[in-house]
Amino acid sequence: MSIAKKEYKRVTVKSLVDMKRNGEKISMLTAYDYSMAKIVDAANVDVILVGDSASNVMAGHETTLPITLDQMIYHASSVIRAIDRALVVVDLPFGSYQSDPKEALRSAIRIMKESGAHAVKVEGGAEIKESVKRILAAGIPVMGHLGLTPQSIYKFGTYTVRAKEEVEAEKLKEDALLLEKLGCFGIVLEKIPANLTKEVSESLTIPTIGIGGGKHADGQVLVIHDLLGMTHEFNPRFLRRYMNLYEEMGKAISSYVSDVKSMDFPNNEEQY
Ligand code: KIV
């Protein structure tokens, strides 16, 4: 089926719900800095996620837990300066919203005010209900995140597929309905079975965005370093690499090193 794509000069949370209603899939990709965000935005990606995966791919931490609110604001403001079209969603980092709703609101306000972002994302369902309500009541759009929620990695113990068993799948379905009822504008579904993504997506009017959730989500998200093949040791089944930038960059940099050593660079035309 070919889908007539509506042009969105500026993507808003409302555009995403319209896209779902019109059967247009939503593209979402992470970015953490100005130069990358400029390229991502110019390529018409609908949503840029300033993910707390910055903790892994930008800072080299093993998990997403160490990144701070100040660091997320720094990344988000760099991204915001680059974009003309995309909706920019920023992860509330671990520890900035789970303990109490007032702190959650303070954290979300700091992100919106200090970075200029358009929305925040939080991980979890019923456990963080009061925080989600409080943030939404202040007029800040909230995206949910269910399934494999990396901020809970020490509870899960592994990064394997979530909600394969009925009890966990039922809880996920209830959490998704709850997040929609509270007023979230979308939900990321990470690493869950494709048939569960289908069921959840069909039960909601707000869009689901999958990562390792299969083709029935209303949109897809990837970490840009993975899509570009910069994180060459990370090979989950759900990942499609569109480049092997690790190798390409390595070759370019080695050429530069050998040109400097051999005094080929700079040549007469490359000096003043
Ligand atoms: O932090 C992140 O990049 C994310 C995506 C994996 C959805 O939350």
C-alpha cells in the first residue's frame, strides 16, 4: 500500500498522533551533539531522541545510570541549536524522576527551560505514575518507555528480550494503557516480542516506537552510532547497520597519520 505522506514543516507531538492515524510510520533516531543533529534533521528524521544512551556511546560508561541531569541538558541544548524540523525528546536520566513527583517535575522543567527541548521521556509504568502526572500537569509532553528499560538493568540482570512470559506481558499492556490514559503522547517499546508490540500498538491511539520490537510498532528508533556502524562490537539481532563507519573512519584517520608522517600533508596548496 502506498501512503500519501503529509509534509510536516515542524514535527509536533500532535503530528505524531496524526501520523499514526494516517498510517504513516514515524522515524526516530538519537543524536547528542550539534553536528550530528544537523545531519539527522536535514535527513527528515521525525523525532530526535537525546537518549541517555549518551552515557554509553558518548561517555563510554557500561550502563545509562551514571549520566547526570546537567550532562543531559548539555547534550540537549547542542541538539536544539541544530534543528529546524524534528521534534526533540530528551531522556530524564536515572535518579532524576523516580524518587518523588516534585523532583521529577523540577528535573523536567530544567530540561525544557535550559535546553529548549520539546518533550521528555521516562522509563516505567505504574511505578512512576505520580511523576508522569505531575510533569504532564505542568504542560510538558511526556513519552513513555516500556519493555527493556536500561535504567533498570541491575534489576533485570541482562539485556535479553523482555515480556516473553504472560505475567510480564500483561503488566506491560496495562502500563501502556495507563500511560496513554495519563496523557503521554507516545511510548517506546524496547526489545519485546513482535506480537506483543502489535497487540499494544493496536490497543492505543498514541504511537508506539519500537527498538527491537518488530515491524508492528508505529515507528522505529535506533541509536545513531549503531545505525552508522560506529559501535562495531554491538550486534543485536534487531540492528540494521547502514554503514560501517568504524572501518571507514579508521581508514581515513590512518591515511591522515601516514600523510603527516610522510610529509605529504600539508602540501604547497594547503598552506598560506
Ligand atoms: O537512550 C536511548 O537511546 C533510548 C533508546 C534506545 C530508545 O532510550
